[in-house]
Amino acid sequence: MKIKKAFPPKIHNPETVNFNEPPAKLLERLYSSHMPRSYKKVVNGKEFFSKLDPNIAYQKCPKLKELLDKMLNLAKKSQSTAT
């Protein structure tokens, strides 16, 4: 996909928000410069989200990893007390 190729080759700190061009604005800019139509957050965002690999986000985003690990531990504790 043209949009995927338009992203910088390596994003070093994916959890750092660029307040000058936050992710939604970046997608709008990239979409409008590489696609013949405008970016629609609900439609295109859903399409993009369905293609994401959660393992990559887990490996690259320490805060997300921490949150997911905590949720998994809570689920395991809840399951073990329920049986």
C-alpha cells in the first residue's frame, strides 16, 4: 500500500506523540499526498487497524507492553480464583 511505504522507515519512539503533527494529522497528510481521495478516520482507520500486528506494538511500546502484561496477569488471577 502506498501509505505504508510513505511512513518513515524506522520510527524510534512510537509512544511519543508529535504534537506538531499527531498520528491523525500525519495520516491525513500522507493519505492526501499519495491517494486520489481524502482520509476518513472511521473508514480508513478501521481498515488500517485490522491490518496491524499487535506483537509489533507489544515489542516496540513499553507502556503498551506494561498495560497488556498487567491485564493478562489480572485475567489469569481472576480465572484461577473462579475455578
